[in-house]
Amino acid sequence: MRAEIAPRSGIAFLLRAGQRLRVIDPQGEQVADLIAFNRDDTQEYLSSGRTLDYASRLFLTTDDLLYSNRSSPMFRIGEDCVRRHDFLLTPCSADTFRILYGHDHPHRGCHGNLAEALAPYGITPDQIPVTFNVFMNVDVNGETGELGVRPPRSKAGDYVDFVAQMDLIVGLTACSAEQSNNYSFKPIEYEVFDA
């Protein structure tokens, strides 16, 4: 059964080892921020640094492992329609909108949405690290290192699967940042499959 995450919002849920999480872009050009914590010890969390170090590349796709801060596999990427995601940039926040966009009354962003959704699991805002930004399209200039956020390459109905390698607490959003989503806010859908 598919479930929907409303635009500019987020949820959290449990995922068992071996289960498959499918993240779907129903309308196209919409990013989803994904984070995970070890269900039995929330001091272990999804790590951009460990994952990129072990993969030795920035753009992760089918059969790549996403590692924790303790170097344990948390997800294996399964089928991937888009093959372009970001694991460099932090989830957008009220400060993002204030600093980057100049908003006087900023939205709380993905960080705030994740903090609210994960609070019932005892996870605090300061525990939320860099997220795996599903469908986010970030270019890196090979000479200067400058980052450029481009429109997502995802089209309506595109998806990517994540296979849990341990029991997890998962946070997932429909991203709130204008530039990340080509200046339009849409829902994200997801499905969980048993192995």
C-alpha cells in the first residue's frame, strides 16, 4: 500500500532488517530527505562521511551500501530509476531559509519536520545529521569545488528502493527547499515491502 507525505512535511516509522522501502516521486522534480537510526541504539545513524569514504564517489545508486557512523551497513540501494541523488547537503532548516533565501518568517524545513517526526523515538534535533537526499541533483565543479543545486532528474512515477540491513527508525520528508525542487512543492509517496 502506498502512503503519501504531504508537501513540505515529514514522517518517521520503523523498518525491519530485510524490508524494502520504496521512495516514489509521483509528480516529478521533488526531493525527499531520508535519515535512519539503529532502532536499538539511536547513537548509531546514517553517515554521509562513512558512506562516501567507502564508496569513493559522490553519486550512489543500485547495489551501493549506505553505512552508519559505526561503519555498519544500514541500507543497500535496490532498483533506482533516477541514479542521481545527493549525500553532501544538510537538511534544509529555518536557518537555511533565513541565510540562503532571505526569508523573514522562515519555514522550519526538513530538519524541523524530521525533528518533530523523530521526537517520539527519543531522537533530538541535534542528533539529525546530513540526510540522503533522494532525487536531489547537485553538481560539483571539479576545479573550484563549487556546488550547484539543479532541478531533480526524477519524472512522475520514478522511484528508488532501499533495503534495510538492520532494524531501523526511518525519517522521510517531502523536501521544503525551493531550489532543490525547481521552485515547486509536491508530495512524496513511499511503500514498504516485506522480504
